[in-house]
Amino acid sequence: MATPGPDTPPLSDRQHQRFAAAIALLLALGCAWGAVRLAGVLSSRTLPWRELGTQATMNQVLGTWPGQSAWARWSAGLRYRALGDLGPQVSQGCPGWLFYNDGLRPQAGDNAAYARRIALMQHWASLLKAQGVQLLVAVVPDKSRIAAAQLCGETRSARMQARWDDWQMRLRAVGVPSVDLRPALSALPQAYYRTDVHMNPAGAEAAAASIAHSALPLLGGPGPQRFSDELGAAPAPRVGDLIVLAGLDGLPEGWRPPLDQVRPEHIAPVPTGGLLDAGPPVEVLLVGDSNGSRSEFSDRLGRQLGREVWALNQDGGYFSGAMLAALAQRPRWPAGLKLVVWTFSELSLSLPLSPEEQRAAAALP
């Protein structure tokens, strides 16, 4: 290896000073950027101080440098195009079919978390029963269970596969009515989006019909409420949440998997009576995770029941987010409420307990 000869001039003091000044300038700019972002958050009071230590929150506070998001996105696109890799949270089965890794493999401590969720379910079911409100549970099967033919070599945890039947047994043991959505969804050619964890419109309609079949006897039959249904003229590309999770949203075709093509649809209750008419009393409360707010699911269920549904769905709420929020509002529930429909994704049973779930479990009698 060549070494500098005796004639190679060393860096001058002035060159050292320029280099040090450039580094100092970059550090100062970084500190100024962080200070401005932090001051803005504190002035808005949107985040309490105790949350500023978490990595996700600090990223939210500090933001990104101009162009950093685009650089990260194109890096993810290059990784996908060259290696077929979608990052640590998403896997590709058959071409174009994406799966959420948390639905394939459980995280550490899933058995203990599952046991606490069984206890929470039993407590909430008893609480609602004592208050004269019926509970109907409908777990949304994981996409990897229903679309198993599209896994193409990806495998699903046997423990997660068996947990479904154990959960149904636990519900039966305490007399909680439940709906098995597997037959209705498995009967469809495609019940889920290819690039999303959620049910597509056909899957949401089948799930709503299956839940309504079990709910209507609990309500005394269908109600009179009618719903309108407006369909878009043509299918439009839909960016699935797994595309976003893989960091590939905003990239052109070829740098990401093909997008789902979905015909826009809007379902809504048809108003009845005059402007001052309060309408029929609310009899059904839907508490669920993001499955309840995708593909018009809430209004599909209402249409099947002939009733407007009071929906308290919570994106990212998983097993208990919406239920805890609903129970916190219990004194303000409508007097005529008869039925709570509780929906959540199958993978929610195997996730680590959220801080809210830990507090609720610790407070159990």
C-alpha cells in the first residue's frame, strides 16, 4: 500500500480550522432544528413531558430534515426492487400479496398476555351482563389464515393457529355469544386487500352479514332503517397499510408491489322524519379496532341490522382500545342500548399488553 512521501504536504492549520468550523456549523444547525421543533410541541401542549423519552415520540417531536423522508422511501424502494425485501414488519407471500409479520409469528411473552386478555374478557362480559347489555364477540381472522393459499412459502405460527379455537372455547365457557367469521370469509374468492391487513368490501359485507345473522335474534329482528349506497364510476388505486408500513408509499410502479384497485363506495343511513326528528333510539354499539372503520364496515353492519350503529372504532386499538374507551363513557350510553358488538383482529390476542391493558388487568378484582 502506498504511503505519503516526504513531499506530501500536511494539512495546514487553516484547513483544520475550516473543517472544524464546518462540523461545528452542522452541529449547531442540528441543535437549532431540535430546539425549534421541541419549542413548537411544548407550546401546543400536545405531548406531556413524561412521553418525551420514548423513541417514537422523540422522532415525532424532532421531525426529519428536508429530503430525509424521500431518501428513506427510495432506499426502501431500492431494497424491494433489488432484494424483494419489505423491511422487518412486512413479508411478501405470492407475488403482490403482502402480510403483516405480527399475524404470522407471536412476539415474546404472548402466552402471559393472552391469559390476561382472557381475564379481561370475562370481567367485561360479566360487567355488561350485570348492566343488562348483551355482548357479541366477533374476532376478525388474520389475513394469513383466510388467504393461506397466497402465503407461497411463508409460514404461520402453530401456536397462533391454535389460539383461535382456544379463544372460542373460552367464550363458550362463560356463555358469551360469538361469531365465527372463517366460513363466510373463506367462501369468497378474495376477502382481503392484497396490500393491506384489512378486509376488502366483499369481505366486510360477508362479515357484516354473518355478525347480523347472530345479532338479529338478540335484537328481536331487523329494524326499519334504510341505507343508501353510492358506488364510484371506476376502480381507483388504493395504497394499502402494508405498503405504507414497508415505506413504499409514494413510489412508482416497479419500485413497490402493485396497488389494489378498488371502486369507491359510500354507505349511509337514509334520514327519516323532519329536521328536528331525533330518529330511532340507538340499540347497537360497535367497539372495535381499525377493521370496524375500513371498507364501510360499520354501515354495512347497520344495513344488515336495519339500524344505525353507534361505532366507537379505534385505529391501533387492537384487542381492548375501543372497549376501554367505551366503558369509560358508560354513564353516557343511550338508555335504549341493547347490544355491544366487539370486533378485533385475531393477531390482537398475541400482542404484548398495552399500558392501558396492563392497568386494566392490574385493577381486576
